[in-house]
Amino acid sequence: MRVRINRRDFGRLLGLSASAATLPAAGAPNPGNKMAGDRKFPAGFLWGTATSAYQIEGATGEDGRGLSIWDTFSRVKTNTYTGNNGDVADDHFHRYREDIALMHGLGIKAYQFSVSWSRIFPEGKGAVNPCGWDFYDRMLDALLAVGIEPFCTLYHWDLPQALMSGGGWQSLDTAKAFSDYSANAAKHLSDRVKNFITISEVSTFVDDGYLYGSDAPGLKLSNAQVAQVAHNVLVGHGLAVRAVRANARAGTKVGIADNAVSTCPVIETREHIDAARIAYREENARVLTVIQEGRYTDHYLKALGADAPKFTAEELQVISTPLDFTGLNIYEPTWVRASSTAPGYEVVDMPKSYPRMAAGWLEFGPDGMYWSPKFAHELWKLKDIYITENGAASWDVPTSTGEVLDTDRILFLRSYLTQLLRGINECVPVKGYFLWTLMDNYEWTDGYAMRFGITYVDYKTQKRTVKLSGEFYKEVIARNGLA
Ligand code: PNW
């Protein structure tokens, strides 16, 4: 249902926000971080950028890499925007030195990259490719040489094609193969990588790849099958957490990057805030809640009925293996208000006129950057939180002198970072922020048409040009704040 705000309601809203008595307590007290200090982040805050292997590397046929499901899927011309695929992408496989210099120039302190599983295990499991790690070794050496801290994601959607013969994530064999690959990665990388992320955005690749069929592997399964796929992915995640711990050097940390549904109260009253917190737990029941609580919520199981996943108690234990940190990817908000019907909330649909960024799905809503980490922390008392992705696509057009003046992306970033700071000032333990993304890249089915970078890439020449938003981010990092 849609909330209509007319002039009278708006007046009422203003009255509400002007009256301190009707405002909820803002959670933990502000630790005295006022005035100018209000705009600063805590000392040591980790400013990063994120990318993923298939979106930037190219070189899909080099050094014995096996095929991934994205190679197969994107080679069917009708599957992606004008048939774009990742064969070349940003050619980062050959230009990583330039890209690392770019990050260094912006003052970036941490870099989240993903490993292409099929470079390491061309068949997904079995024999390790003897030169599989070579590229990542070179890249990590160059990164560490300039003091940038690597965060390594083990799975960002590019499943080895060979594992599809067993149904991909429809089979727990894939979870087992993922665990073995994760163990190998931990052994090989943990002398240099101190932070591992198991999986990026479970919901996105499960729904788009196995339900709607819009992304690789392009399947359109039943609701029951999809619930099982999601469950299997989480088992793979839990096994990988354990495999990393068992095989990495002491002190290595491991977490997940989840695009949790960012439920936000439509109006900041106690009633709607409480509803949005309930919504956070229920809307994320399939991934984040079961990881944190070790059980699917009653509401989730009831809503799915006969389509609920089949699971064992032992699997739930694996899934809920404690994490060292929780990564939240924050993009669009989900507006929520209180409701008298169980479980106590309703999602408010987006009106047609709601502001969006260039990617049609990306509705503008910086409030999620406050509420998502806050609710996650309130519900589960999380130790460390990282914002593992946040960013926006713009219709970037270089000026005649080659500049890209992406003021809309700056508006987006500044607004979201302001809300992040609001939470941090209330003691929500967010330790770092990874901007999606360093440079324009292969945006999956949107191909090269959708640009999320703070660096513009001319795909004809592979020339990189820092956009105005890149200059903005550089300034934020240098000041460790927004002022
Ligand atoms: C994330 N949604 O994808 C991915 O992790 C990146 O690989 C991707 O390039 C980036 O965000 C930008 O799209 C998402 O519909 C895809 O809500 C879809 C959604 C969210 C994130």
C-alpha cells in the first residue's frame, strides 16, 4: 500500500519532528562527537573500493582459466545488453598496476577484489591449475607495496561452468567444492590477506540466476527449488567460514557481504521504527537472520509453507558459524510502516515519481545507510560491520575536455555517507566502507552501458579518467570526514 503525503500530513510531520517528546530515543548515546567533529569518521576508519573478477579482469582464456557460468551465459547475445560480455572488460588482468596506482593516488586504504574460482580450479574441483594463483600473487604484491589492505571475496557469482553438470548450487556438492576451494585460497593467500569474504550477495545471484533466469546460469526454477538453492548456498558459506579458519594463519578474519534488505521507517516515530526493526529480521530471514540466529524465522517458514527448504539441524549450525565481521551492501531503501496485522509491519510501495539513479532498480534512499547497520547491530550485537558495497550508476558523459562531472553520484555518496556517520555517532560499530566501484566495468546483463565507477573507462582505448566523484572521494578520505 502506498503512503500519500498531502500538505496537511506534511504539516503534521513537521510538528512531529519538532517535538522532542514524540521522538524516539536515538539508541545508544552520542559519544560527545558534536559540531565540526560530527562530520569526522573515527580514527583508523577503513576507506576502500570494491570490484569483482568477472566485471573487470578480462583475459578469460589466459593462464589455464576454466569457463565460468558467466562466460557461457554472456556468449548468448540476447542475454545481455547488445551482447556485451566480460572477455576483455577493463583488461585489469594486464593493467592491474595502473589500477593500483590509481587507487593509491586517490588515497584508498583498502581494496575488495574477488577471485575467479575457475582460474584456480578450472573444473570447479579436483586438480588445481598450477598458474591459477599467479595473477593474484602479482596483484597482491603490487597492492601491498603501496600499503593498500586487501579484502578477498571468494565468490562473486562466477561459478565454474563444470559444476553446472551437477546443477550448480542446486546441489550440496557445489557447497562442498566451494569449501575445498576456500581452504586452498586460505592456505595460499593468508600470509597477505587478513580478511576474507565468503560470498557476495546471496539473494541477488540466487533470485536472478535461479528464479527469474535473467542472470547466469539463466534458470527459472520453482519457489521450492529456489529456497533450496539459497539454503545450499548458505551451507557453502558456513563450510567456507570453517575452511578459512582451519587453513588460514592465526588472526585471519572471515565474513560475508550481504545485500540485506534495508528496511527504513517511513516516519521516525517509535511505532514505525519498531515495525522497521521487525521487518529487518523478517525481510532478511532467508540469509542474514538465519546466519546470525541459526534458525529460519517462524514467519518465513510459514509463509513458504510446502516450498520451505529441507534442512538438518547440523546444516543450521554450519550456516550460523560465528563470523568475525558482517558486510552489508547498501543501495536502495525499503520503506516500512507499522501494521496491526502479523508480523507487525507493511512494506510501502515506491511511488512512480520516486527518485532513482541511472540503474532503474536503484532508488535513492540514504536512510538505509543509517538503519541497516543499526538494526543489524541492535538485533544481533555484531562485533564489526563493514559496508562492503555502496555506489550508484550515472549517465556519465565526458565534456569536450574529457572531464566527467557526475554531480548526481556525488550527491548520492555524500548523502549516504552522512547517514553512515549518523549511525557511527550512535556507536554502531561500522569499521570501514567500500565504494562500488573503483572504475566503470562490466555491469552484468547491463553490459558496458551502466557505469558505476568513480573512474571513467573509455572501452575503446582502456583509458581511465578519474571522475569528479573520484575527486570527492579522495577529499573525504584525506579529511577522514565530510567537512
Ligand atoms: C551489486 N538490486 O549488484 C553487485 O554485487 C555488483 O556486482 C554490481 O555491479 C553492483 O551491485 C551494481 O549493480 C546488485 O536489484 C544488483 O537491488 C542488483 C541489486 C543490488 C545489487
